[in-house]
Amino acid sequence: MSSLYLHIPFCSSKCPYCDFFSQVGSQEQLDEYVELLNLNIRILQQKFPHNPPLETIFFGGGTPSLLSAEQIGSLLKYIKGTFDIDKNAEITLEANPGTVDLDQLRGYRQAGVNRLSLGIQSLNDQHLQLLGRIHTADQAQDSVIAARAAGFNNLSLDLMFALPDQDLSSLEEELSLLLELSPEHVSLYGLSFEKGTEFAVRLQRGELTACGENLYADQYRLLHERMNAAGFEHYEISNFARPGSRCRHNQVYWRRQTCLALGCGAHSFIADGWGERWHVPSDLPTYRRKLQNGQNACELLESFDRQAAMAETVYLALRTADGLSRKRFRRQFGSFPEELFPDAFRRQAERLKLVDDSWRLDLQGWLLYDHLISAFL
């Protein structure tokens, strides 16, 4: 399986919690960026000419919905003229409420986008204001209605939890509103205070209070229970899907399959050998200069040896409900994982369970994931 990711590093405003590479951009910058992406597509294909047909394409950001439907359509047309694309490819566009309307969404659907990921983040106006979002809760709900009217039957919604001063009843109220919107997929992210963000500075100053560990765990368990009761599969630490609606693109990452990436700040993974990771530095002027000079904008970030490939395989697989397949791991690395990581498996025996010949973490294991997984790294 092979995939393509396009990074659109522009937003209407910079959210105070976000540490992804993005910036506020003018219409002129957006127009130029589309031209740069077309150059990047051609140069990327020349570097990786034997890539199998693309089974997923993902427009991420930033805010890809700042690009017009015509621009998204022109990019998809150029991709289809450069790469082979599977006829059943999943094509996802991230969009933010407040940046899209019905006509624009219809245009995206007609251009070939068949999966929409809406960054709702909250259905509470006070929380939205705290998070620096440009939309209201009503606008978030209206965007879902518009997406359905535009023909999207594969809809993912993002919601954040563990917000400052958010209690269980407040979260449960937001989750009930979210479920009333009947999405096919939901991503639920706990707020973190990442270095270099405005929120991290405000936390240091004492202007914000982080969610306590016990409350975080209670909120996570509540989300798990409510989503399961509503018919969703908790198939990855932060992701829930109705049957048949898992995000195929994200599964490419967790399975260490090839994903080519283009755009300033994007990261590619090439699954050949033990694997290589490439990146495009988060530097727009350099990105522009290299592409306009016909140069490859991506640089080798990491070349994996066997040990690093094994560790990352474990790291990614244990994020998922499918877990770490013993048979698949032995085919790839010659031994079962518990034979190659005996100390780690012994230390985490309480949380790691063998189910259908795959090692899996339980819910408490996912809550302690960062701590538990360090034994394998």
C-alpha cells in the first residue's frame, strides 16, 4: 500500500496550543503555494518513480480548506497525471468550520475528495474562544449539515478534551452533541502544552491550569465508554470509527507503510529495507527557491537499522486495537517480539495481553502509553 500526504501550512489565525508548522497566509501566498506543490509533485515522482498506485491521499495542515475547490481539483488532477491512483482511493481533506460553506464543500466533493475531516475541537463556545478557534459551536454544527448536503458520507470530526477547567459533565455534554451529528469517524485528543506554543507560555505564567492526571484518566475512560456504547470501535489511542470507517491513511503510518509527502514541513516514510524517513524543512523561502530551481526540497531525516525498525514497529502497532502481530513481526524480523524484547515484555506483563496471536495493550495501557512504550525504545 502507498499513500500521499500534502501539507498546507496556512491558517486564518494561529491557534495558541498548536505546534504544527503553519502560519497566517495571504491569498497571494496560497496561490503561489499551489504552483509550488505542482512542482513538488513532479520532482517527488522523479525521486520515487516506482511507487505503487496510491490508495490514500490526504490534504493536511494548517487549514487545507483555505484553498478553493478549484485549487484542490487542479492539484488532484496533476497528481492523477503523475502517479497511478487506485480507483477506490480514500481522498481526505481537513477543513475548519468558519472556512467552508455549502458551495465550497460541493466543489471539493466534485473535485474528488471523498472523506472530510472537520476540526470542530469543541462544541462549547467558551472553550472554542479559549482555544483560539475562529468558529462557534453553531457554526461547527452547521458545517456538518453542509457537508452532508454536499454529498459527504464519510465524515470525521475532531474533539479535544482535558481542557482547563473542563469537568466530566461538561465533556459529556459536548460528546452528546457530537454524537448527535452522527459522524462515521471521531478523533479525540487530550490537550497538551507543547514547547514553543502560546499555551505553554501561559501555563508557565500560571495563567492556565493543566488537567490533573486523575481527571484526564476519568475523561478518557468516559470517552471510551460512551463511544463504544454508541457503536464506535476504539481502534487507536485517539481514534474511533463506525464499522468499515477507519481512516485508511492513518493506518498507513501505524503499519509503517510507504507514504510520500510534499509541501513545506511534510514528512515522508519509505518502507524499503528497514525504512527511511524524509522531511521538507519548515522554511518556506528555501522550499520556494529549491523547487523553482528544479531541486528536490526533501532531505533524509532518518535511515533505520534493524533494531530501530523493530522498536518503531512495536511503538506504532501497540497504539492500535489490532496490536502487534507475532507472525507478521517474525516474518519481517526473524523472531517473535517477546524473544527480541524479553525485558520489556516482562516489565509490562500486566498491561500487555496476547489476543488472537497479537500483543495488545488494554485501556489502562493506552493511558500509560508514553511510560510503558519507553521500555521498548
